[in-house]
Amino acid sequence: MSAILIVEDENHLADGLRFNLEAEGYDVEAVGDGETALSLLRENPKRFDAMVLDVMLPGRNGFEVASELRSSGHFVPILMLTARGQSHDVLRGFESGADDYLPKPFELSVLIARIKGLLRRREWFDRETHAEPATAAKELTAPGTEPFVFAGKTIDFGRLELHAKGQVVRLTLMEAQLLQYLIHHEGEIVSRKAMLEDVWGLREDTDTRAIDNFVVRLRKYFETEPAKPEHLLTVRGVGYRFVAKK
Amino acid sequence: MRVRGRRRKSVAFFIVSGACLVALAVALNVGWILLNWREVALLVLGIIFFCVIITGVVLNTIFLIREIRRNEQHDAFINAVTHELKTPITSIRLYLETLKARPVEEKQRAEFYDVMLADTDRLLNTVEQVLRAGRAAAQRRQPVTTSMVDISELVRECLDLTRVRYKLDDDAIQYADSLNGQRAAVLGDADEIRAAITNLLDNAVKYSDKRVKVSVAVAAPDKNIVVRIMDEGIGIPAGQLKRIFHRFHRAPGRVMARVKGTGLGLFIVRSIVRKHGGRVFAESEGVGRGSTFTILLPRAS
């Protein structure tokens, strides 16, 4: 049975969510502020399989809680809930480390479907990790959940890990999805808009500059000199291009 | 907050540039005095001009900063209202969908109905506050409907409402009056005065940290009727006692931020009380030491 942590300070919403998730057969715990949620997750990092996080919380807000979790190496899937549904709020949520984002008021069935989606992905990754370790150093394997090796660097999509510059970086789901997409279109020019739409399903008037922040972060992870990228190249005025070989 | 951070930077920029301009004008003024020491007419004229420039720059900077602050508060207000409107709607919708999609036991079903009712009340309350604030800002003249309003009766009615709304024990809010059975009436709009007193009671309950302990006193010592609402809540910093009555203003601080609000309540209280020819003020011994709100209304003979 999957366990879900609800962080919501509005009692009515927390109770309603709990009732529904319990009816779906999940083990549910609800807390009213970010601080309590953080200490619960720190105490027992493996206890919850997913987290529903409200943004407007007393004390520390949801954005702060998510980035605090991610920077301390905690990768529980987060579904962010908020009354603020404008595109810059959505992007801020993703940047702070959320895996999914749902503006209030939401449809119950959509909420449950999204939670199921998060849990399913986590399950797939877990199965991948527990399966026999993939044979290392395959040259340019096709991207999937198989590790991808290029120019002495390895991206393990199963474990969301990137081995480069003698270090291991934990990737967020969004970073991994973006990398996977770029690798899949290796050598091609990919527009910012295409990245937003195809990778994260964001549409309409979304600010495409958010992509740039992700690219800057990814370059820091694996480029020898992030200011002079050799793999993740900028195509001025269009978007980006991924090149595996130097 | 990224947006707030950017704002603060822009405020800092205007303060610095204002200070630089003032310093420059002062320096020029001193230079002028030194250069024109012998020419009295030029000296005086120059000093006057420079003083005008300096005052202008200082005033300009102050107004600019005030405007930025007001904008900031307006943003915070929009955010708060969005939250206050969307949260109950989300909740009602969630419960309706639940009732529609799942088998729910009879007892649970009754609970859900209560929750939804409470949410519609909350929604209605927010809408009413916003409308009232809009009216208060638009018309500052005499109340439209006037009648004799018995204040002690009205206050007790408000107390009962608050007790029910927050499910409080009877002794959480104490009432005392020193009217000795005399009638204390005000000529005015009963609905408005009720809204003002309810707003103050709401605040007293909302800003009580854990245990709610509020005492309300009504007195008529002279030509005024005095309604005093005392709580043992989180208190108000001395610098905020006047500002909290401004529209959209919410006192800053971690403890205050735990309570949600639109920043309209006290503004509404003040405009209603003023419209009735009275005044309202706040007292507090500081953060964590409770606060007292006093309304003075002219007594009708």
C-alpha cells in the first residue's frame, strides 16, 4: 500500500483529500505546515511514496519546502497544489522541485489520476533499480530508462543519476525528462517551445525562458566549462542542440 | 519571494538615488554660499532655490516610496483574496465530487454537508468584506439608513454569532457593561455597526495564539458609548497600531503571517465608525501581550 503525505493547512481540504485517498486505498497522513512535513520526511525518508503539497502554508511556503527537500537529497514525488495558477507560478513550482502541479480548484478525478501517475513512475524506477544492474559503458545506448553514456559521462535514467566530472549528481524528474528528450533528438535543433510542450506538457503563454534555467543547471552538471558548452549547445534565436561526441 | 525581493531592491534604489540627489544639492548650496559670500542678493536667492530643490527631491522620494508600498500591498491583497475565494470553492467542489462519486455513510454525509455550509459562509463573508470595503472607500458620507441602534443588545448578538461561528465555549468571550440598565443607543445603520463589531471580534479570535480569551465591555461614561474588545492574543507592535487601519495593510511578522486575511477588516471598521461620527483605536503592550480595540460612538439622546 502506498503512503501519501498531505501538507495542507486548510482543514476542510486536508480532510476531504484524506477521505478520498483513503478510499482509493492509500495510507494517508496529513499535516498542517511545512516544518512538520520536513521533520516527518527527515525522520523517515522512506515512509512516503508521494506528497501533496500546498503552496500557501503558514511559515514556510510550499516552494521553500520543495526546494529544501530537493537540496537535502530527498526525492519523494511532489504534487503541488495552489490557488495561484498563472504560468510563472507553475514554473516556479517546477523549478523548486515539484514533479507535478495542479491549480485550485481541481477536479477530484484529475487529482487522483495525477497522484497515481506519480506513484506509477516511482514504481517503474524502483523496479528498474532492483533489476540486475545494466552493463556499464555501452556506447551511445538508445535512451529509455537504460543508462546513456557519452564522452565519459553516464546518465542513469533509472536511478536519476548523472555521473560526470568524477561526481554523482541526483537529477530531478524534470531534469531527467529534459535530458532524455534532448538525447532522443541528438544532433537536431530543438526549440524552447517544443521542449516545454513535449517534455512537460506546458502550453499557452508559458515563459520559455524557464527552459534556460534548466539548461544552465544541466551544463553545470556535465560540461567541463559550463560557459563554453561542448554538448548542450545554444542555437541562437531557436533553442538548443545536444551533441554526444566532442 | 522573488517578486518581493525585486521590489525591495527598487525601493532601495529610489532611496539611494534620492539621498544622492539631496547630497548633491546640499553640496552645490554650500558651494554657492562660499562663492557668493559678498553678493547678498545672489546668496539669498540661491539659498532659496536650493532649499526648494532639496525639499522637492525629498518629497518626491517619499511619495514614490509610498506609491511602491501601496502597489505591493495591493498585490498582496489580490493574492489573499484569490486564496480566500478559491479555497472554499475548492473545498466545496471536492466534497460535492466526493459525494457524487463515492458511497458515503449517513453520518459522514452529514459532516460533509456541514463542511460545505461552513465554506459557503466563508465565501460569502469574503465577498461581503470586499464589497463593504469598496463601499467604504467610495462613500464617506452619512450612512444611508439610520435608526436607533441599541449597542449593548447589538454587541451581545455579535458575541453569540462569533461563539457559534468559531465553536467557542461560553466563557471564551466575557461580556460586561456598566450601563446600569440604561439604554445606550446610537443613531445609525445597525448592519454596518454589527459588521464593525463582528470584524473586531473575528480578529480577537483569529489572532489569539492558542486559547481564546476575549473580554468585551460596553460603557457610556459621557456623550459617547465606548465598546472595548480585549484579547490575550499575539499583540501588535507599537509601530503598527495606526497603520493596521489602513486599507490592505497587514502587520508584518512570522506570527501574523500564520493568520490569513485580506487586510480589509480594520479598514472597514474604521470607515464605518467614522461614518457614524465616532473613532476607533488600538492599544497593545507589544507582541505576545494581547491587544485592545476601542470604539467610541456618539450617544443618541
